[in-house]
Amino acid sequence: MAPDAAAAAPRSAIDRFLSIFAEVRAGEGPLIVALTVNVFVVMLAYYVLKVVREPLVLTEGAFGMEGATLKAAAAAAQALLLVAVVPLYAALAGRVDRVRLINVVTAVFIACLIAFFGLSRVGVAIGFAFFVWVGVFNVFVVAQFWSFANDLYTPEAGKRVFAIVAFGQTSGAIAGAAVAGWLFKRIGPQGLFLVAAALLVGAAALSTAISHAAGAAPRPRPDAVSQRGGFRLVLRSRYLLLIALLILVYNTVNTDGEFILGQTVVEKARAIGGDEKALIGVFYAGYFVAVNALTMLLQLFVVSRILKWGGVRCALLVLPVVSLGAYGIITILPVLWLIKGAKILENSVDYSNQNTTRQTLFLPTSRAEKYQAKAAIDTFFVRMGDVLSFAVISLLSVALGLGATAVAIVNIGLVFVWIALTLGVGRHHDRLVSAGAR
């Protein structure tokens, strides 16, 4: 049922139950549940693949690099690939309706999984290439889902219900990490490729059904919007450019933190001895479960209340404050259990509060900005954060031989830049919403 029509429907048991977690109005429940299940399946597939990618990239060498350094280089390579991919996606988004867009993109990713399955069966080392591909897959399928959700809701409705929809993203991540950790030793990475492919088929079917139930979206006109593409839409809008810079900086901080954790985990596994790949795989499976369990609690009981009482600007400030504390702790005492705890807290706030708030930023934008500009921001600018992180790591860790403490200190400086950008984004968002309400 479309959100605009939902207000006229009677209040159901689903509506009343969901009202425990956020302000849900009469008739809105079925669409919220459907979208929640949809993103659950998407994230289930992604986290199955995410657990596979860590031991592959951390234990295989390429281009004279290995371990966490190779992982950082692979993350940077994703940004270079996206320079070519984002314009192609924007061109497709400007010419087809949302159902065909989702199905075409999903079909391409399924074909890639089948190819990785075949390559791994014949013994080809795919760690580096698979890590790059998973990074592109992640940002595209998640960005595309949220573009779809933004297309279905008004700014007012989305701000109220996105916290519940994002619960599906969190719970899918938890289930995916748990399932992958259990299946890894039973069917290996090759079997998990096929599991993820089957899940993507289901996700595409759900998106198609939801779109038809919500009402057909207008077919994009072949006008100037599609010709500009995602990058030009970002550059011509101060609001979108500020969002892009904010995401670039905070992803740099997060990726720096992942390097600190990955390097420490590898050192610990080598010190223990035995099956290094299995030790790292089990560690990351447990780590992802812990991150997403805390994320789920925050998503259900905290996020919607922060948005309701503090607004978008206040909600955007929560994560940089947490990151400031996390890297302050790592700077003082860079040991594995403290680094793990700091990253669990940082990532759980990121995946719950920051993720939900970030999606609401696109509610007052045009359809072209929701699909084309959002795709550019959530893919290229996210991965450019990885490129900056790789530059930081190359300078501090590789060239200068410094450790986790130096990277944590750089992150503290970046957090202050992040806070300044957050304040600017919040001001522009409030102005757009106020202008749209008049």
C-alpha cells in the first residue's frame, strides 16, 4: 500500500505493534514490514559474502602486499572502478523504471557470483578481486535499496518509519554473519557464493512485488536530468556536495579504524599459530555478530527517539562524538580487546543511528537526486574515503613504520573536520524541509 493512501486505512495490529518502536500511522504497517524483509534479505546476502572476503584478502598476497595493507589497497581500488561504474548506473537509472533498474543491477551481481564460484573451483586466487567486487556490491545494492525506499516515502513519513525499516538491515547483517560463521567450515567459501546468489534472487523478487503493490513509478523522461548524471548533480548542489564530503571524511575515519583492527588481528593470529585463515574467519564472524547485535538494540529503541527529539542535525552529531572517544582510547592503549570494543561501539552507532539519519537526508530531494546523485555519493565518495585511508596507511604504516597509535591520532584530527561538515549538512537539510513544507 502506498504511504499516501495509508493514512485513510484503519489502524491494524501491525500498525499498533510497530508503534512501539516509532510513530507508525494507520495503514503504514504492511509496507514497512515488506521493506524491512526486503533489506533483511539484501543484508543477509552481503554479510555472507563479507565473512568470506576477510580471510581471503587477509591471507592472500598480491602486488607485493599482504594482510591488512593489501586489504587497504583493495578498498582503494574500489574507488577507481566506481569512476567507470557510477556513470553507467546513472545512465541506466535515467532510462528505466525502478523495478527494471533493481532487477538488471541484481542480475549483474548474481552473474559475478557465479563467475567467482567457477574461478575458485579451478584454484584461481580471487582474494583481491573478490574484496574489490564485494565493496562495489555492498555500496550499490544498499544505496539502491534506500533510493527505492526514498522513492516510496515523503520526507515526513520517511523520517518517522526509516528507523524500523533499517532494523531489517541490522537484523539481516546479524543473521548473515551468524549463518556464514556456521557454514564456513561446512561448505567453504565456494558454497557461500551460491547461497548469496540465491538470496539475491529472492531480494529482487521482493522489490518487484513491493513496487507493484505501492503503485507504479513514472518512467523517467529522457531529459537533461539523465544527461547530467550522478557526479554533476552532486557538484551543482551545495547540499549534496556537503553530504558527499561528510561521507568521504567519516568513511576515511572508519576505514582507518578497520586497518587498525585488521592489523592487530593478523598479528594476534600469527602469534597463536595454527590455521591462520580459520582463526581470522572465526574472529570476524564473532565480531560482526557483536557489532550487529548492539546495532539492533540501538535501531529498535534509540534511533527513532533521537530523530524525533533532537532532529537530523543532532542525530548526525552522535557518531563523530563516539568516534572521538573511541580513537582517544585506542591512542592511549592500542591492545586488541580495547580496539575490538571501540570498533564494535563505533560501527554499531554507524550502522544504526548514522545509517538511518543518512538515508533521511535524501527525502527532500528530487527523483534524479535520489537515484543518480545518491548512487554517486554512496558508492564513489564512500570509496574515495577508502582511497584517503589507504594514503594515510601507506604514509604512516608502510613508509614511516608507525603503528596503530599514529593512525588513531590522525583520525582524531579528521573527526573535527567531520563535525564541521555535519553542522553544515544539518543546516541545509532543515532549510530544504522547511521550504518543501511551505
